[in-house]
Amino acid sequence: LQPVESGGGFVQTGGSLRLSCAAPGTLFSIYVIGWYRQAPGKQRELVATITCGGRTNYADSVKGRFTISRDNGKNTVHATLQKNSLKPEDTAVYYCNAYYGESTYWGQGTQVTVSS
């Protein structure tokens, strides 16, 4: 049930990137899906999440710049994180998390590097 991330990379300050996550499940099996990040020497932190009802939650540091969306397929839920106006402090490994209620699963992570 491990989510699979894609879309990381290298971008200059002010640029954009789109991260995608595919998690096995359906609209009702994955209650919350979202993105977290961990920068070197720091703890993992929430970036954005979206519930099965479409309610979103963002870290204050990304509000107005990042947008999370969710596409509920027959057997797979896709979560996309559109990141605009990127800053060097957005550099981190980004992890997708899928919460199934009684269990939660993390992806392997994808590196995002924003140059100044």
C-alpha cells in the first residue's frame, strides 16, 4: 500500500514544480492524503493534506503558493501538489502520506531543490 511519488527535481527561485502521488485505494478507503517534507537537519513537517471530502489544510509557509488536489480513481487515489513561487527554503525531500484510518503509509520521497 505504499504510495509512489514523482515529479521532484531542480528549479530556480520563483519557478514551479508539480508533484504527483499515486496510492492504492478509493475515495472512501483513503481518508486523508497529503504531502510532508523534510529538510536536512530538520524534522518532517506537514505541507498540505486533503480529505476524502475535499477539505484541504496547508502549512502557513506554503499558503497561497501551493495547491493540493485529489483525483479518486477506481483503485488508485492521486494527489497532486502544484508548487509555485518556489523559494530556497522549500528545498527538501517531499513525502506522500496516505491515511487509511487504522493505518498510514509513506512513500519513498522525492527530492526538490530550489536554487537561489
